[in-house]
Amino acid sequence: MRRLRNAFATLKQYPSAVGGLAVIALLIALSIYAVISIPHDKAVFLWRGSEDVWAENPKYAPPVWINLFRSDKLPETVVRDTADIPDKEQEAISSTIARTTATLEFEYPYKYFPNEITIFFDGDYSTRAPQAALTWITPDGREIRLKTVSATRNGRYSVGTDRELERVTFGGVRPAIGLFADPGTLHDPKPAVLQGTYKLRVQMTTFEEGSTGDAKLVVFGQVAGLAGTDHRRRDLTVGLLWGAPIALSFGLLAAVGATAISFVIAGIGTWYGGWIDAAIQRITEVNMQLPFLPILILLGTFYTSSIWLLLAVIVALSIFGAQIKTYRAMFMQVKNSPYIEAARAYGAGNFRIITRYMIPRIAPVLIPGFVISIPTYVFLEASLALLGLGDPTLPTWGKMLNDAYDNGALYKGYYWWVMEPAVLLVVTGLAFSMLGFALDRVFNPRLRGL
């Protein structure tokens, strides 16, 4: 233990180790925050949910922070709800029919048009849904009648797909452009945005006593969230946050399982020798000839896509790897050491000699290799997910890259969708590698002077 404490105290002399530890600590903090702020069940629900879960997000939107580097800001999503207006104009038409008028108002200071415009409804009724008459009011006072639609439960009216509005009102111009364009430039090759205060007047007519209806206006911007969105409107922040604990736990468990079990097996085989050592070496040699990645691909394709079952198979295939022969060579040197002979002379049993004298003697030397092997398994999990063999229920960095690849993100210019998980994977691998190489210098006397 004193040797380990001295070794870790020496790490302070290596800037690479300090930097690697800082990044690893940040990843651990990020993982803890992800697990606490977004519990597992909620994360799976958000990631696997339909577009209705992310209905207020635009598709394929880059993150909002890119506006910090732009002089002409890209529009952000605007959300206005009549349920947030306490004082609405109410008019009783008959004993059962009533009309409520509410005006949703917002500022639009951008030079770019929105992606989409959708109005969501939430009607409360028994048999007949309320009717919503929608009127768009531009900053220059023009009133554009949109449509009268039924305010059904969880209903919606997509203004951008209203072909009648596009053909009749705007003469073939998309409604998302026509509603925000300067009327003098509407049919120009590049229409200009009319900046200012826009309003949506909603006249909700109910036909039953106690019936109500609300409308929510969503003007979809061109940027959204801290990490942007994908083809299913999902906020990629969820995948980036939850990818950290999954990647770290997968890499750590795989490295611990494979290294620790291989180490113990090599120690047992070296100490007992004979047929035990011969059997371990023959199994190792056979296992080294097996194609590692194709076996995992076959397993993931025909049997299971559970990330934890794949982890168990990876550990099982890694136990009898080339490292056993390296550990055996180390144990052979320790086995013939004088203090081992002294322990035997004092009557120490085989188990005590292996666990108390042989393994602790070599264990510190293995720490650098153990640390460096963690990103190997992290990248392996990401590679399997990229091939479509990852767990479909979990948001991981590899699954994000797989979705980006399937939807041609690089070809279509959705760079954030690829760069964000890829950068986190590279940073994770670099952090563990920096720490591992520093530990190698600390524990390997031949490298201390380099």
C-alpha cells in the first residue's frame, strides 16, 4: 500500500496525468449528474419515445450556442399557449355555445424564416370538439385568415403543410415563408423577413356546457437545445449525458473483469504448474485464434442486443487472452523469489501465498495496462453500436453515431450530430491514455528517466 501511495503521489509531477485525471473526474461528475437529473426509466422513455415527446423541437437543428459566434442570429423556437393567458375575452352566444378569444403575441427579430409552424390543441369536451378560428396578424397590421379547425384532444394543425393556404393565399409560397415575409418581396428569389411583433388570434367556440379548449403556437426555429436535435426531434443532450455513465461503466467493468480474472488464473496456473498450467495455456492458445469481433457481431445479430450480455461475452472472450502469457512470465519470476521460499518454510498455504504474496507483488505493475484498456472497451461498445448491434433501448454515443450514419448526417451537413459524440469518445480515450502512460512511467523503473 505504501508503494501505491508513493506512486500516486509521484503522478503530480506529470502534467499529462493531472490533465487525464481532471477529464476523468469531469466525466464521472457528468455521469452522476445524468443519472440523478434524468433517471434511467425517463432517459429510455425520452430516447425511445415517439416524436410527440419532442413535439416542440425542430428537426435537424444545430445547438443554440452557435449563435454566440454569429452576427446574424438564427431563430430560436417560440412557444405561446392560450392556457397561460388568465383573462380571455368571453362571449355567451347561447345557453350552451360560448366563444373565447385569446391573442398570442411574440417578437420575431431574426433575418431568417422559421422551419415550421404548428398549432397544438387541447380540447376538453364530451361529444363535440370545440372549433378554433385562427387569424394571423403581421407587424404591419395585415390579418391573414388561416383556418377553422377542430380543437380535439392532442390535436394539431400544421400550418406549413396547408396546401390551400400555400396555393390560394401566398401564390405557391410556403406558409412558413409567406406568414413572415415582407409582402413586397414575397415572390422574390430571396424574400426578406418582416421583423416585428406577430400575433395569432384564436377564437375558440365551445358547444357544450363546461367544455374548454386551448391552443399552443409553436414557431420552430433553426437552433435548439445545448446539443441540437436529430431526425426524431430528440434533444441530443440526453444521449450525450447518458452516454457518459454507460461508456464508463462498460469500459470499467470490462477492464476489471478481464484483467482481474486473467491475473488470478495466471497466478494459479503458475503456482500449481503441471496439468493445471498446461490446460490454461492450451485454452489460451485456442482462444487467441478465435475471431473476436466476428463472434460479437454474430451474437448481436442472431441472439441478443443487450449491452450487458455483450459485456459478459466480451469479458469471457478476453479472460484467456494474450495477457495471461504476460502475467505468467511475471509470476514465474516471483515464484522463485526468496521471500516466497521463506513463506513456504513458515508453513504458508498455497492460497495465502498466491493471494498475499504473489498477486500483490505484481499488481501495481498492471495498473497502467488496466487503465489504458478501459478506452479499448469503450470504443468497442461504440463500434458495435455503430454497426447497429448496440442496445436499442439505451442512449449511447455509439447509438447516436449509428443514427447519424443511417440518416446521412455528414452528407447533409448535420455536423453536430456526428462531432459531439465522436469528440466525447476521443476525449475519453485520450484521458485514460494520458493517465495510463503516466502510470507506466511511475511503475516501470526503465521509463522513469524518459
